[in-house]
Amino acid sequence: MAVSRKSKSTKKSNSSRHKTNNTKNTKNINNNSNNSNAEVSKCGSTYCEKLFLPRMKKMLANVSKGITKKFTPEEKAKFNKTLKANAIADSVYIKKCINTYCNPNNCKNTVFEAGSKIPNSIFVKLKAELEANPYIKKKDIPKMIKNTKKTMTEMRKSLFKNKTNVIKNNFYENLSSTDVKQMKKEGAISGCTIMKKF
């Protein structure tokens, strides 16, 4: 049976429209992804590098000062040497900060992620981080992960109770509106934390 020119033309038109729609959808996804990456990058620079990291270092320095207050000079030197050998790189703090304060996906890959249980991705990442740490013995890693799972499970139970989601617009729902406003003002785009602004 012969197919009319009109029918062929309609098929071509529909096919062309379908391709155009697919192209638009792909462009929208790419644009959203680019916007999200730019947003995370800006937050990492503005909030994590300029604010979070200096505050973290100051807090650690104060803790260290408090611990060594009654140390002898020899004990203090030994403590500082151990501290230096086990120092956590700035990049590690920044990564953790980004996951907490620059997470545009409703706290994905954190203990706050929506669902009925803690996402396994957290423990996969933790295992990789522990294995990369030269100061941690390989045989101790399974126990460390087991203890972390237990602590996180208890924490999540306390946070979620009977809910499956505790995040509202990328921020933990029990953070005060004042703290959320301040965090946003300082450059944070999420608050996957029970703490007020750091």
C-alpha cells in the first residue's frame, strides 16, 4: 500500500519535533548541572575556604591549648609532634565542609539523606578515606567502620524518629530560621548538620 506524501511529512515532522524536545531536555539537564557545579564551587570558596577552615583551625588551636595548659615543656613538645604527624589536611576539612554546607541535593550522601536507612555510599567513602590514611592500621578499619555505623544509626534514629525526610530546602528542618539565614548570608547553600552556623 502506498504511503501518502502527507503521512511521510507528518512522520518527519513528529520525528523532528521529538529530536528537538530531546535536545532541549539534554541542554536543560546540562545547564542545571553546570549551574549546580558553579554554585557548589562558589560555596566551597566563599564558605568553606574563607570561613569554615579558619574557624576550624582556631577551634582546634584552642582545644590543643587547653589540653597542653598544664603540660611540661617536654610533654608539650611531644604532644605537638604527635599532633603534627597526624594532622588532617586542609583539603579533607574542605571536602567535609562542602558535603555539609555546599550540598545542593538535599543532603545526599550524608546521614541526613532521605530514606529509611543511612546511605551505604557514606561507608564506601569512609572505607576509602581510612585506607588512604597512612597512620591507620588496615586491621583496625573494619572495627572503625562498624563503630561509625553504630553511632550514625543511633544519631539517625534520634534525628528522624518516625520520618523518612528531615530536610527542607537543603537545610535540616530543626535549624532555626535565624541560623539558616545567617549561613546563607555567609555563602552556605545547605545545612546538613544539627549545629547552628559554624
